[in-house]
Amino acid sequence: MQRLNIVITGHVDHGKSTLIGRLLADTDSLPQGKLESVKKMCENNARPFEYAFLLDALADEQKQGITIDSARVFFQSKKREYIIIDAPGHIEFLKNMISGASRAEAALLLIDAKEGVAENSKRHGMLLSLLGIKQVAIVVNKMDLVNFSEIAFTKLKVEYSEYLATLGIKSDIFIPISAREGVNLIEHSASTPWYQGPTVLEILDSFKSVEEKENDDFRMPLQDVYKFTRDNDDRRIYAGTVTSGELNVGDEVVFYPSLKRSRVASIESFNTEVKTSVKESVAVGFTLETQIYVRNGDVVARADQSAPKVSNRFEANLFWLGAKPLELDKPYKIKIGSAQSTIYLEEIKRVIDGDTLDRADEPSVGRHEAACVIFRVHDLLAMELFAENQKLGRFVIVDEYDIAGGGIITEVLDQYTTRRTKALHVNDILVDKASTSAEFEEELFALLRKHFPHQFT
Amino acid sequence: MDHLDRLEAQSIYILREAYRSFPNLAMLWSIGKDSTVLLWLTRKAFFGHVPYPLVHIDTAFKIPEMIKYRDEIAVQWDLNLVVGQNKEALAKGETFVNGLDRLSCCKKLKSDALKYTLDGTWARRKWNPYKKVWEDELNGAPYTGVIVGVRADEEGSRSKERVFSARDEKSEWDASTQPPELWNQYKTDFAPRTHVRIHPLLEWTELNIWEYIQRENIPIISLYFDQGNGKRYRSLGCFPCTAPVDSQARNPKEIIEELTSGKFKDIAERSGRAQDKDGGGTLEALRKEGYM
């Protein structure tokens, strides 16, 4: 059975967990006894039962009545299986919302009919677009609190559509519901005779699984190179997950940015038939006809197809989740594909906050803010524009030990030169030293290979 | 690509990411079906090899067949097996069968044993696959990355886990301060004296596990199958706290039928595990202190 990852987002208290709890209950997707046990627990604690309690499993969440982290909920319709990600709506837990949403292929965005468009309704809409989620339906919840008024619904629809248009998102799917009363979740309700559109379940079933594109050129970030000597295994295996395209035994491959070349000798796997070809999304390994020294993180492409872009400067849309602001000229770590390097924020073009008030000339990007920025990287990296290749066009920034931000590449800029770098910043002296050590590593490897050839066959 | 191919590819990616990021990496092997699938995925990821040690916490109350199966597979697949145990608690008789409550027993024999085996404070018993002998390791280096086979569909607190999930100096988990995890980029940097739990099976369901066992023909311990008395285990643990279920399923295919259309369609997997109920229906209290 096919599976789809869906995220449910929206402002705090707009009813996300209630919606999911109710969907689970109404489609008989709960384990036996779960509904009864949660109802009993409420009775024992003299609290009214809420569907959200089915999801808010962490003890702290039940006490405070808010969702702290993104839960994964397994759910099945007649058509397929879903993992529903219940993303927290409270600003404190935005990092959890983004973690959840980044795994999703489609999204429902909830808005409270009575309270209307709130700060996080806007922020979540913006983040969904930054994460590259194109399938979004807006669910207007708590319609019972506005007497199922068509006027209230239409007003909200117009207001939020205008906001989405400013982000370049076009969504004409708006569903009036009451999660608590089960209105328009599975079946159409007599409470909203004026609404003839799809129910929530129908919308979920109409979303498309993100499809593999057959015609894209081959790309594979090199995750690692293995040489396990045990049991006299002499294979040197280049391993990674294919992000697009197809690779065959005999194909000539080029590694970027190192530009090393060789030809695929074999495709390796365990407990399968012998393979001569692999496609997108498969975690693979292959051997080469000649032994070449390449680094983890290089991007492998086919010599007969297009090359990825290579640079050390790019423009990006970024969102920042770190406790400390993102600052100019401070060293951070970037992770893109399987590559890692040191990165510096060169310029903040503008900061976009939740209410889309763009601000220019900011000295840093604060927590929960999004921005359009220019980065420069210590090493040359192979990359793509997010619009053309999502998997190689997105990156994360690590501050100290934790991922503190993520972004998508909107423009690959010309490389900066070492000379220009030296004139610019003290930090870059470190950069020069590091690149010298990389060259040294490579020379050492060449010497080792020359004098201890048996280690490299 | 079907759904099992996708799950397999994602888990292999995670295992390879763990292997390249953590110099002192280990995998927990409980002998159960999930971590045995994880062991199989390891062989897939590394082309037949198992390039890190497998840690088993032996509470001394495991169902005896589990230890026998463990040692057989270790020899057959040339595994680096590491066994940890709370010898002190066992010597003092601080256990559930001697009157201790279930949660305290779990904490001593599982969580504490795990914590001090992982950080190297307690002696580790190691199977040496080259010499085919057991050896004691004292003052072993702490494992900084630990691969664990928990699944999000098992119980509430596990559904909120990150794929790469940090544990502090005391091996504790704080769900409310988890750093973000975006796309397929995980937390691979960690502060001194902390470690990271790696969860490659989070998105697998119990059904997926059995479908994969069937497809790959993975040798699974026979306790999961009816041996003729109309009973089998659905989840494995210590014998005083784990009950078999009534079932005539004799192989993965029959278990899949039971889960999809048969008697276990809507029954929670861990319903035979008593410590969950003592924790108020959630393992959160235990898991905060380092339980898997």
C-alpha cells in the first residue's frame, strides 16, 4: 500500500490535535481500548474529554494542553496509508513544527474561524513555501463557534488568499470544518449546506505522492567510501543515495567539485540479484574501474549528462531557529547533500518576519525569522538551485552542536577568489590554512598509494 | 519502488550517516524482531559487513531461548557482541521477582545497565569473533553514537523522537529541548560527554517489519511463532513481565494476516508488556532516564 507523509500546521489552539484525534476515531484507526482509556483518564481527573488527548501522549502535554513535539500518527484511508505529522503551533516549538513539516509531501493549514488569521497562520504558510511543500489545503476550523456562517468563512478565505499570494502560493482549497463535532471531515455535513467542496479525507486522498522524475540527470552525493578488509573483501565501494536519474555499469562518472573521473565497474548490494543499473531514491554502492581519491560529499554525475553547479558563494532564502542570532562573518558549519564545510554569512539582503514586513539593513537574523541572504563557503561545493533540484538545493546550518537553520538556494553566485578573501576578513586566514591541509592530505594519499599499492587495490 | 524499498533506502542512509559521523558507534541488539531487522539493514548498508559492535543488555531474566539465539547468530555472522549487566543489583536481589516494583526493576536492570555499559563505567563482556572466546573489557571508551530500533508507532513518547536524538551527560532525554531536524540532515555534532541515539526504524510499523522479514527471509527467533501450544510472543522482554499471546501464527506470512485482517488488527503491540501500564500508559518516565 502506498504511503504519504502529511503535516498539519497552524496557530496554537486552532485545533490541530483535535482534528487528527477526531479523524483517527471516525475512521476506526485507533488501537482497541485507546479511546476508552483516554476517556476514563479524563473522568478520573475530572476533566472534559478532548480528542487532542489521543495524540498529546507526552505527560507534559496533557498537563498543559499544548503539543510540544511533532508526533507521527499512522492512519489509513481506503486509498492509502498516511503518516500524519501533528506539528506544534506554539511559537516556542517552531523548530519542532519545521522538523515535522520537512518530512511532509503535503500540508493542511488550520485556521480558527472565530479567531481568524493569527501570527503563526502566516508564519507557517511562509515556512511551508520555504520548505518546498506545494500541496497545501487550508482548513477553517471551529465553524461551530461562528454558527457555520458562510460569510465568516468567505471573509477569512479572501483575507488569507491575499496573504498567500504575496508568498507566491496559490491555494484555492479552503474547507469549513468543526473538528470537535466531526463536520466535513469524512462526510459532508448538513451544518454547511452552502459548501459543496471536498471533505478533509477527500482532500488527503487527492494529494499526490512526490513523484520520481524519470528524465532527470543522474546525481548522487557521495556519502562514504568503504573498504572492509574482513574475509579478504577487496572491494572499494563508493556509497550514497541516488537523488535523481539512473546509473549503469559501464557509465563514465565525474565527481564534483574535484572533477575526478572513472567508469562504473560494478553495482554492489547484499542479498539481492546482481544489479547492472540503479535509479532514484535507492541507497547504492558501486566500484570503479580505477582507484581514485575522492572526498565524502562530492556529487557524482554522469559524464554524458549535465554537470551540477560548483561555487563557494550563493544566495538563499533561510529560516533561523537558533537560540543565538545568525551573525555576519562568524564561522558556521553548512551541510548540503553529503558535504560539509565552513560557511560565513556575507550579506543580509532583507529579513522577512511573520507579518511579511520586510526589513533591510539588519545586522543579524534572529530566532524564528526568515531572511534572504548571501553566504560564502570555505570549500567549493557542488550545488543546485532549489527550484531545479530540491535535494541538492537545500542545506542546513549548524551552530556549535545543533542544526540552527535551514535554507534553499535561489541563486548560485560567482566564486570569490583567495586574493579577495584575504583582503576581506581575518577569519579567512583559517580558510587558507585549511585548504592547504586539504592539498597536503591529497599529496599524502598519492604517496601512500605509490609506495603501498597493495593497500589500494 | 514499493513502500518497503523506500523504508529500506531511508534506513540504510541513516545507518551510513551514523557510521561516518560517530567514531565510537554501537548498535543495541535486543534479540527482538526490530533490532534484528536493523542488524539485517546494517549488512545491507555495508555490503555484508557489520562494522560496529552490537550491545545486548542481559537482565538475567531474558527468556532463555533469546540468549541461545543471540550466541548462535553472533558466531554465524561474525559479530562483535558486547554484553552488559547490572551485576550489583542482581547480587543484592534488587529485582521485581524479589519484591521490587516493575518500574524500579526496569530502571536498574535495563536503563542503568545500558547507561553504564555504554559509557564504559561497568565491565563489558565481549565476544571476540576472531578467537571465538568471551573477553572482559574494563574501562572501555564511551560509545558516542548508539543505534536503537525503536519505532514511532509503538507508544506515545517514541512517536516524538528525532532520528538523531541527543542524550545528556546523565543519559537523559528532554523532549521539549530537541534541536530541529530538517529533511535528511541530522544532528551529527555532539558536545563532550553526551551521546546521540540513532533511530533508523522510526517510520516503520509493526506490519512493515514483518513484511520485510518475509521478503528478505531474515532468521528471526522462534519465540515469535506458535510452536504448537497455541501461544507466541508478539513483543519480547523479561519473562516475569512479558506475556505470550494466544495465536496460531507459525511464520511471518501468518503474522501479517493476523495484523492486517485477523485478531490483532486493532490491538496494541506492547499490550503484553506490564511496565507500560505501571507507567500510566506511557513509557515516558522510563525513557526520560535512558530507557530505549
